[in-house]
Amino acid sequence: MTGTVLQLEHVEVGFATADGTVSAVSDVSLAVAEGEIFGLVGESGCGKTTLAMATMGLLPASATVRGAVRFEGNDLVGLEPEELRRLRGDRISMVFQDPMTSLDPAFPIGDQVAETITAHRDVDTKTARARALALLAEVGIPEPERRYGDAPHRLSGGMRQRVVIATALANEPALLLADEPTTALDVTIQAQVLDLLRGLRRRLRTTIVLITHDLGVIAQICDRVGVMYAGQLVEVAAVAEIFRAPRHPYTQALLAALPDQQQEPGSLRVIPGRVPNLVTPPPGCRFATRCPSVMDRCTVVPPLAHETPEHLIACWLSEATKRAADPAGAAAAGGAA
Amino acid sequence: MSGQVQAVDRVAPVPAAPPILEVTGLVKHFSTDRGLLGSGATLHAVDGVDLRIHPGEVLAVVGESGSGKSTLARCILRLIDPTAGRIVFDGRDVTELRGRQLAAFRQQVQPVFQDPFSSIDPRWRVGKSVAEALDAFQIGTKHERRERVLDLLDRVGLDPSLAGRRPHELSGGQRQRVGIAAALAPSPKLIVADEPVSALDVSVQAQVLNLLADLQRDLGLAIVFVAHDLAVVEHMSHRTAVMYLGRIVETGPTETVFRDPRHPYTKALLEAIPHPDPERQLTGGGLQGEIPSPIAPPSGCRFRTRCPVAIDRCATDDPAMTAFGDGHAAACHVAAATLPTD
Amino acid sequence: MSLAVASAAPARRSLWRRGILSSRKGRVGFAILVGLVAVAVFAPLIAPHDPNAIDASRILAPPDLAHPFGSDALGRDVLSRVIYAYRVSLGVAVGSTLLAFLVGVPLGLYAGYHGGWVDTVIMRPIDMVLALPAMLLAVALIAIIGPGTNISAIAIAVIYMPILARVVRSSTLVVASQTYIEAARARGTVNRKIIARHVFPNAVGPAIVQATVLMGFALQIEAALSFLGLGAQPPTPSLGSMLADGRDVLTQAPWVEIFPGLAIAITVLAFNFFGDGLRTRLDPKGVAR
């Protein structure tokens, strides 16, 4: 059994704003196993990026984080900034959506990769440079010797993203957080980068948390996926399972809304209503206002429970959730298995 | 397999009607100003495009970055002036129009833009943005304009009372609807939509696509739908044109192009789509390399540097469009060779 | 990362709290400025004595109840002089900056929007003026034309116009690249109206911030000019000339020097605070300096 690299326990993130406190992440718990590619999917504003930033300790001062983020057993929340800095780029790395802002426009790409190495490892510049070259080759930069000295603007978007990935993997991190890494790329380039990530995971056994809104990307590359809505984690399952048999009403609606050649134009199934205001979120399940199966009980937050050993769901429609909320009562009522 | 062809209930284009828009040999070059040594190279954004669209037809123009599709859209809208070629709208040559005649053209052809956040003036109230074309073209009285704005908002599925709000109070999807309402205001015949749903969430995309389809049906609009998301295109358009590096490489009825792509680039594009279906994994033998620079496009066939089936001829001869019947055509020597010779 | 979540209409804060004066600094600055402007406007009502009334019996008299700021070398009440001088100085500061604004902003808008040769034709001369040291330019202008309150206002306006033109041009470049400008053209709006209705409202923010800060500096420049005798001429009192007079009697009667100096310092501070407050609202990206 592989170990757990990342464990989130009841993580809550709030932002202080002029209008009040925005509850961006509400009671999220999940575990990511070593070597797996875990996808975190949801639409804009669902809190997936906030969650990743909280894990890396990259949230602004206006944010308050509660709960525990255990990485290799240690709680990252409340770590000294200096210690977090040591971990970042070394044991945990992050790849962002826009490669142009992740790379310093003034410095050659090769140097930026080498700098990540020297920042965390006690090696001389020659060794670092050699390793950087090897990394550039590994991520598929053609003629890495020649391009080592290029400034980022000389590279295309796809190439830049590869450099960013090289930087992220330079010190062979245990965990890579990738926030919409291919969203800004053309579809043919995206295919290449996804291929690259898959290959790298295979070779280096890196654990990857992939954040995206694109269900296609999830289907292609992830082993397991967690679905988020308005700051809440509503469903977690293996990828095949999520697409084959989604259980949470939001996941079902999301999949139904995807454009499909067989549907007539004008007839895509939409989710009525809008995302709730996160300053004054509704009590309980935040999808309740738009859920076709809403019940009175939904004003209480349904806990995330194991529908099957591999499939978690947070919904009062699920027997597992009901049991998790009231084990004694369910047992007394002799609830159906 | 998404190859199931269904009899879809779209507005069928009137077969006998002449095209409402006909673009011939459109070229748009930009001169780049690189380096200290003054004006540099020429960027061949659009390099010889022919296309035709009929009233009530939805034509998708598909391509990745560097394909020139956005430049093409702006040329059609006359937001930029083409370097060469002709644009004929409703029987009139509009390539060189200026002043009042250009204004008359503008009333008939309206844009819908990609970014809901920057395509509406953040300081203007929503109603004013929707009415902009009415004010500029002096359509109707003040009272009539007000009525029309409310009617348009309703038509795009927004509460008319939103007319008094500012854009930042609206969500991305709502703003995009405002943009559509603004485009419909002067009752255009042709809409040029440049990636109208790319910046929206999936569930919001669905809403806006439904809206566009309904409007198209109700108003008999012709739409040039520029996109990079093939799933959206397959769903929304009658015909599809695939662009690569400033040229159209394949065109035809959408179902045909998707079911039976002839050009290697179209095939690669279709194969690269990550399907939201774990059973259909990308084969991993996809298109390699990057798109060449539009400043120095490859000789002969532009796609040859990445083409898995390129032959010698591709380096020397620029392939012409070969017809495969039923309005389906592709510009490829290898594909042309598959046709039985007479 | 987007926290933009759709919601019912958010509570509409009043313009004061959420808008222009959202920062405490801004509110403090604004309050002081309001007070100072009131002093300048209502000078005749507020000043306890005639600023030009010479009183031989009170030469260099220290502050007391009747004369809170003391008296100067000619026995004139320093408080009243400061109040009237303030009127002149503030008038020059505000007037000159306003003039610079009215000329510089349209130039910057046109240069930024049209670009190309229009931009070059407008901005080259402006850049040349910007290259010259401000004070030298002002002194040179006055040397040619002659001293006086109006001239110093014009000289300051000449110095400031290029700065404001530049600031507006920068923000215009950003605004002009926005999609809604393209949309406006497609909807049939002519360039003239696009500039007036779309570009100006969205681009003018940083220029307003800059102008506010410049007013504070303008006050200092006016004071410097009249210190040198090039600004307001006697008998018109001015803060600068009071500073010049006060220097001679600094050890005997420091109040003659201190109070005009304080008046300048407080005003400049107030303008800076107010400008900072405006900046958070109008120029979050910091185009103005």
C-alpha cells in the first residue's frame, strides 16, 4: 500500500474583504496517495485554486486558513514562512496556468531552471547547469543547448509551460500541484503537455494534484478526481467511476451540460440558478439552491462519506452520508445497506 | 463514438439564396517592428482565404493560436483593413468602404467577443452598452430605444431591470448575454462571434450556446463562429472551416468534416481533443512540434513541417483545394491523391 | 484565480465610504483640504485684522490672545497675513494645475488613442519640455515676461501640462487596447465619441490622482517663486515672501517664519493624503506617481 503524501483535514479558507468574509473553502478533507494523479475539478469560484494556494502557503495576508494540511506527515498550516519557503520548489512544487508570469522575462530559461536547483541543493553552478540541460531535454525542449540561453518571450506558450514544468521538477519534488497547466494552450499542444506529465509521473513517481475545470483533461490523465462546488468538496472517486456513475447531483449536472454532437442546439441541459454568494453562503449544502433533488435536510452540511471504499460523496441522498451523520440512528432504524 | 449523425433540427439555410457573405482571396499582413534596425518582417496573419456563408447558416472557423482566425474575424467586421482580397456582403463590395457606407454595413454585421470582462465598458450601465449601436446609428426615438433595450435584455434571458446595473455586478455569463444583446440591437443579418463561450464555465457555456442557437433559429441569423473548442463547434454549426497558419485547410458540412476529415491537420486536431470519457484515451502519438512562425511560413504546404504523411511534393507545391463532394474540400496533396482519377 | 461569484446585488455602499474616500488617509486629507479651502474662500470673514495694517507699536511682537501668530517686522498681524497669503497661494496652486489638466488631458488622450504620427507630433514637444528642470523653466519664463501672481500660475501650468499629458497617455494606451473599444467601433460609434465617452472616463483616474498631488507641489513652487521675489508682488501677501521676510528675523521672532512654513507643510501633506486616498479608488495599478 502506498503512503499518503498529502492529507487535508477540515480545511477552511476565508478571505477578509470590504463586503465581509468570503468563505472560499469550507471543510474540505481529502487524501492523496503517493504516485497518483489526483484531479480537482470545479467551475470558477469553487475554491480549487484557493485550496492549492493554501497548501503551498501562497495565500495573501487577508486569508485565514483553518484545519490541517499534512504533507509527509507534517502540518503545513502554521509553519514558519522560512520553512515553507524551503519546502517550495524542493519537496512541493506548483505549476500555474500562465507560463508567462511564472517565468522571469528578464532571465534565460536555462538559468531559471538552474536557479531552482542551487536554491535548494548544495551544488556548484556547473553541476546545476548540467542538470538543467538534462531537465530541458526531459521535458521535450528541442536543442536544449541552443535554447538554454533564450529569454522566455522567444518561446511559444507550450514551450514555456514545459520550462515551468522543468523548474517544478528540478528537485524531484514529492508533490506537484498543477493549476490549470494546459488551459492556456492550444489543444494539440495540450495533448503534448498532458503526455509529458503522464510520462514524468511514470518515470519519477511524482504525485500530482491537477486542478482544472476541463473534464476532458481529467478523463485523460487523472487516476482519481474530487469535485468541488462553491468551496465544498462534494464527490471523490476514481475517474472511470465518476464518468460512468456520478452520484452527486452537481457532478451529474456538470457532465450533462457538456456539449455533445448528439444534442440539438438549444437543448443543452443547464443548471438553473447561480453560484451562491460566498460572503453569506446558504447553510448546509451549497448546491441546495440549484439542486433538482433538494430536501429540507439539505440545510445541514452533509458529511463526506464512503459510498464504496473508493467512492466518497457528500449528499443526503446517499445512504452512506446518512449513516455517517447519524450512525446510531441509522443502526437503530436498521437502514438498508 | 460521436459519429452518430442525427437529423438535427436547426434552421436549414435557404438552399437557393445567394451567399450573404463572400470572402475571396483575403490577405492580411502586419509589418512587425522588431529590433533597432527599424521595420522588420511581415507577419502573414491571413494569407489567402476564401469563404462563403449563406443567410441563416452557422459557419464555424476553427484553428489554434497563429491560425489567423481572429484576424479573419476582424477583417470581416472591417475593424481592420485587409491587405488584399475582397469582401462582398449582401451583394455589395465592402472591402474599401468608409464613412456613412461603412456605418450602413456595420449595422448589418455585428461582433460578439470572447472576454465578457473587457468587452463591455465597466463604467457604462448595462442598458447604455446595449443601446450603443442604436445611439450611434440613430435608430428610433429615445423612447423606442429604451423599449428595445428592455426587449433585448429579455430576449437574451436577462431580467430587464438589469439595465440600470454596472457590469461588475453581473456574472461572466450575464455579461456575455449583454454583449449578445448589444450585438442584436441594430438587427444585423450576420454575427461574427470570436470565441463567444471560451471564457465561460461549462454550465454557463451551455446556457449561452442554447441562447445563441435559439436566437439563430428565431431571427434567421447567419453566424461566423470562431472557436478552438471542437466540441462546441460540432454542436453548433452547419459547416466548418479549419484554419492553419493563415489558410483554410479543410471546409465542409460539420458532420462530414468531423466524421471523415481529409486533411492531416484536421485529423490531428480531432485526435487531440481530450474527451470527457476515460475510455477514449488520447493515443499519445499526436502532433509533434510547434506551429511555425507566421513571419516565415514554410514553403509549399504550410503544414508539412508537422505533417505525419508529408511527401516530397509538399515542400514545393502549395496544395489547392480539392473537392470531395457535398461541399467538402481540403487542401492536401496526399488527400487529393485518394480521389479516383478520371 | 477568481473569487468572482455571482450574487444578488451587493449592498451599495455610499460613495464616501466605498468610493473616493475609502481610506482613512484620504478622509483626513480631504477634511483638512476642505478646511483650508474654506479659510481661503472666507478670508475676509476669518482674518481678525487687516493684513496690511502697519502698527509700529507691535513690531516683532510675540503671539498673544489678540494676535495668535504674533506680528512681523512692520507690526502686521501674522495670522491675518497668513490667511490672505494662503488665498493667493492656494489660488495659484489650484488654478495652475487645473489649467495644466485642461490642456494636458485632451492632448494625452488624442496621442494615446490615435498613436502613430499623431502621437509623435503631440508628444515629442511635450517630452522636450519634460526634459527641462521645472524650476529653471519657471524662472526663465518669469524672467522673460516679468513677475506676478498670474505669470507664476501660467509658468507652473506649463511645467505640469506635460506630466499630466504623459500620465493620461499611459492609461489611454491601456484603455484603448480593451475589447470594448473595438466593440464601440463595431457598434458604429465614431472616434471622437469613443474618446469622450469610453476612453476619457476610464483613463482619467490616474491623471486626477496625479493632479491632486501636483497641487501640493504647485503650492511649494509658488512659495519658492515668491520667496525669490518672482511671484506675487507686494503689497499682495504670499507665503513665499513671508518666508523670505521671516528669515531676517528668525532668531528674534521665529513665529514670523514658522507659521507660513507650517501652512505650506500642512497643505502639501493634506494634498498628498488626499491623493493617496484617491489613488486606491481611481488608480489601483499605480500609473500616476
